[in-house]
Amino acid sequence: MAESDRRLPVSLIVAGLVAIAVVSMVVDRRGVIERGREFPAWLGSLLDIAAPVQDAVAMPFEAVRDTWSGYISLLHVKLQNDTLQREVARLSEENLQLREALVASGRLQRIADMRKHYEVPMLPAELVGVDASPWFRSVLVDRGRDRGVLSGMPVISEKGLVGLVTATSRHSAKAMLVLDRQTSVDGVIQRSRSRGTVRGRGSDELEFEFVARNSDVRVNDLVITSGLGGVYPKGLFIGTISEVSDPGTQLMRRATIQPAVDFGRLEQVFVMLRRGPTMELLYSTQVGDESPPSESAGPPS
């Protein structure tokens, strides 16, 4: 009985709201038919009371609807974002491949130009390792005896002189860079034909040592290999004079050379498949000299 008494007010409220809604619909219908008929005072009061109640009742439903719409919109945006990210990744990969293809095409053109310029056959090789020792400057390339590479063969790039092959295996070779302290190259100033010795400093610069008397060496002069010494062919670009020491009273003077090759960005080199007379004589008299590849290995490319 007590439970029925508690439910009675709720039922009355619901019935009252339904009655108000029905009356409102009827009055609204009559207002439409009669065009402009004013509401009676009692109905206006009921509408004033019912409007906030309807807003309160509708508010949760509108909130749920807005939340759901926002969730659906976010899902759609996420799908679009994922699609765009995949497209950006694909385009970035294509762009990278195209750039590498352009670089490769440029290298192929440089190979063709260099083969026309030098009479010595050359083998392109990629750098696969760098000596991390602070006392030695050398690199490892991916061509070896099976492709005709032997110790004593010069290594160059399209920019200029790189170094000399010092050791080989069947499929790889080690080349000492001109930057190494043990390197010594007979060089000549292209402008004045003044001769000197290019030495490695172990850093990113080279040293040009020359006789002070009768030598004309200036900043921005180009230094090339002289061809003397029987190691490197004549005319390989070594670098540019960046500084010349004060002559003083010393017989020998020194100048700093900025190498033609950017060794920090070096990726591809060319092995000149011919040893100079000095290297040929040196390695031919050594016990266990490297033998050239057999005919079955095929000609180097």
C-alpha cells in the first residue's frame, strides 16, 4: 500500500505532462487553422512551465547525440589521417628512390666521362667500411681480386685522387687514403709547374712540401700528380692550395692543400686497373704476390 502511494505522484506528474502535450498539440493545430489566434492565459502559463521541463528532458539526449556525432567524426578524421600518412610515406619513398636514381645516373655519366679522359681501364666500387683508427686513414671497397683489383693500384673519384690499394681479398680491397700520414705523392702546381711532395697529415688537409728557391706557389693554385715516382699517373687532381707558409730562411717551404675529394661524403670510387712501374716492380719481387684473376673470372666491368 505504501509503495502504491509513492508511485501515485509520479503517475500524476506523467499524466499531467501528457495532458499538457496533447492540449499543446491541439491548440497548435487550431492556431495553424485559424492563423494567428492568441493562446489563452492559462495555456501560456502551462507552456512557460513546460518549456524548461522539456529542455531538461531533451538535454541528455542532445548531449548523447552530439557526443556520438563527434565520435563518428573523429573516426572519419582518423581514417583520413591514416590514409594521408600512408600516402605521405609512399611519396617520400618514391622521392628517395628518384633522387637515388638521379644520383646513380650522374655517376654513370661521370664513369663514361672518366673512361674517355683516362686511357687506363677503371672499375667502379662502393665504400663498405671506414678505418676507425685515429692513426690510419683507409677505406674498404666491395671489389677484390676476382674483379682484377691488386695492391698498388690507384683509387680515384670523379673529383680527384683518393688513395692507393694496399691489400686485397677475393671480393674486397683496402685502400689507404691520401690523408694518411704514410702517404707521399709527387705533385706539381698546374699553373707554374713547380714540383713538390704531397703528404698526408692524418686530418682532412694535406701538406705540400717544396723547395723555396725558384718555386712559384700561391693560394688557390691547383695541385695535380706529376706522374713521377711510378705510382700514380700524371694529371690526377689532388687539391687546391689554401695557405702558404712564410718563406723565412729555410730551404724547404710548406703549403696547405684542401683536398679535391670530400672524404666525409665519399661513397663511390674507381680503381684504376693498372699498376705504375714502381708498384709493379715492388709487388712482383715480393714473395706471395697477388696473382691476377683467372680467365674464368671474366673481364672486370
